[in-house]
Amino acid sequence: MTTPRAPPLNPRKHGQNGWAPSGNDLAVRQGTFMAAHRRVLLVGPSGLVQSLAPILTAAGYELTVVADFGRARALLDSHPDLLITELKLGNYNGLHLAIRAHAANTPAIVIGTPDPVLEAEAERQGATYVKPPIDPRRIASLANELIKTAGHARRSIRKKVPPVEAFVNNEARGELRDVSYDGMRFEAAERDAPPPYFDIRIPQFDFSCRVQRIWMSPVDEDASRVSCGVALAGSDSKVTSEWRALVDAMPGFAVH
């Protein structure tokens, strides 16, 4: 199957370009209302991901298209709703981006050649691995499904906060970086990386609770530190209520 080439794209934002969907593609428009204002980051040097732009634009997505790993990594910090990347990205690969996306709770589609090892790794990182031939309609359908699922998973808005001192099991020191009703993002020295379950204490607010580590990845600016996403463990309604009140009281601003 030959994948159609898309018209040239603005390297930063891709809007309407005069492409008219065929009758078979009009079904994608059923998701247009849902896709409105949803941002998709397309990454790849070969032109393959660019060929997906027309159908994704027709479905109502706002696209940002880049060719290299470095720019894509920086743009992931803006928290797009979905990452679609080619596997081969020079010295890096799309799985490196998928790992970073997963750490930020951003769903990812990785497009690559058949390889059981890479497919298993993609699945382990929560990414969807797609092999040629590439059907743009299938990618558009996957995009809608993944964004919808991720939207249900994100039950509360995250709040970025000034660094707040916190302790793991009353020993290792770290800092809270953002919080939500469901949990928090915690940074610490790599040597102090927290275990899967631990007690976290926040002296400034006289609060402590049991938490579960959901993900962990190196901090971009400092490889000697790790960033961890943690969720409240257990179902103690009093602790949950106290934590949510604390989240509301903390200074900071919402991030999406």
C-alpha cells in the first residue's frame, strides 16, 4: 500500500491546506467535535508522519510537526494530548520519546518496522506500536481512542508548585514539583529513588501519607536526579480529603 504524501507543512503549526477528504474519510469527521483543540505532536524525518496530517486536520486536531528528537523532546514539555512518532530518529528512536510521553501521562503511537522486541518495549512503556502498511484512517481512529482514554484517566488538573521539601520514609529528601487530587510529581537524587510503595512526609504542611510510585524517569536537566509520579495509596477518605484540601491551598498554577 502506498501512503499518500501530504502538502508541505509549516514546521510549527499546520492548519487547513485546502485538502478535501474523500467520502471514505468523512467518517473521521464524526470525532471532530471531540478532537477540537486537541493537540497532536507529529515527529519524524521521513515524511511518513506528515502524510497523516490531512486526515488528522480534517478530524479537528491541532498539529505540531517536527523532524528531530531534540525539538520533539522540548515540545513534550508543553503536554500535547498525543504523540505520534516514527521509530527511527537519528541517534535516538521514537521509544525514547514514548518513555518521556508516558512519564507525562501523554499517550503515544510509535510507527516502526516489525520487531517483537521493540513492540514489547513499546507496550511496556504504554505506547501503541503500529507497523506498515500505514492506514491514515486507522491512525485517526487510534488517536481518538487514545486521547479519549487518557482524558478519562486524568481525573483532576495538575498544579505546578514551587519546590516543596518532602521526605521518603522519613529518610531520603526530595521535592514536590506538581500536585493533583490524585497524587504528585516528586524529584529526588537518583541514589534516593523511592521504592514502589513508600510513606511521604511534607513538613511544611504537616502532612504525610502512603503513596504508590506509578512511573519514574531521569530529570532532563540533571541526570543525577529522577522524577517520579506517585498516587495516593489506599482508600482512607480522611487522608484523601486532607490531601485535596492541601492541593487547593498550595500556591501554584494549573498545567494541562
